[in-house]
Amino acid sequence: MWTFNHDPPLLLADGIAVPKITIAVAPGMRGKGLGGSLLDELVARCVDKHAALSLNVHQRNPAARLYQRFE
């Protein structure tokens, strides 16, 4: 898991910067629930520290199904 801060930063309407947080699962480990566990932990750790999270995935990425539950 790693973070990336855009330059210029992504901003909420009130000007607060939103970090883009990235997760990945190795190809041989996919389909075992690890991505969901990582995402659950990420949200749990960030919910009290950030006003918002940015989630970005290409529509043809199979992981898009995982992210849709957080809409």
C-alpha cells in the first residue's frame, strides 16, 4: 500500500487536500479476498484521519467490482 499526492493536489470543495492511496494484490494471490481485506483496513485506518478518500479504477479492471461496494 502506498500514497501519492497529486501536484496540484486533489481538493475537496473546501480546499482540503485528498491523498490518493493505492493498493495492489500480486497476480497469484488474486481472488482470495485479500483486496477486500486491504481495502477494509485502509478505510478503517483513514476514516478518522482524512475528510475523504479518492478511489480510481479503470472500468475494465476486474477489481472494479470490489470497489463498487464502497460507492
